[in-house]
Amino acid sequence: MNTTTLNQAKFNPWETLNSLYIRDITDPKYNHKIVENNGGDLEELIAKIKIILYTRRGQVIGFPDLGMDLESHLFNKFINTNDIRNQFYTQLSSFAPESQNYKVQIDIRERIFPNHKRLDINIIIDNVLVLSKIVS
């Protein structure tokens, strides 16, 4: 293996880039004065989970496998929540290595209404609900 290949194998973009503060304005701990995330690895983990859940594959330049495409599941006749769960954990292990320091769980509930389907997704870290997403 040459030196270039060895250096590429060790490169982790998450360790070299500063991340932006992406808390939602409705979050009780939101602070409008913060631009860069410096809240430690838990804050970093939550930011990465948001990126995983809120993006589609191919949407992030340089990371073609990043993203869940959650909306695409709504058009399937049957939604396999186990596939979504497995995809989430695969993405988490690939793009958020700090997740190994926490107990991260995803709770997915499919809700069927007369005219549409909806997925209610909750992310729990160390038994605390940190993120909810509704996909409809």
C-alpha cells in the first residue's frame, strides 16, 4: 500500500472540520450567539445525527453514502422499520464514531392515516430523548 492510500484510509473528515452549531431555534437550550459547535462530543453527536436524518444520499458533497432518504420510505406499500433502523446504525457507525461512547437508540413508529403515512422517529441517547422527527 502506498503512502497516499494509507493517508486516505486514516482520514476522517469529521475530525478535521469544525462543525456549525445547528440547534433548532425552538430548542430550550438554543443560543443565538453561537456559530461554531464547541459543546463537546455529545453536542457533536447530536449534530451528526441531525445530518444523517435530515439529508438524502448524495446531497452532501464528498459523502455519497451519507443520508437516510426517509421520505422515500413513505411511498412503499409496506415500510420496514427494521431496514430504517439498520441503515441508521450503519450511518451512525460510519459518520459518528463518538456514538460508541453513548447508548444511542432509535424508535420508529409508522402511523397510517386515510390519505397518507407518517413516520415518527425519536432518537434517545443515554435514556434521554434528544431529537424527534416526523416524516410525512
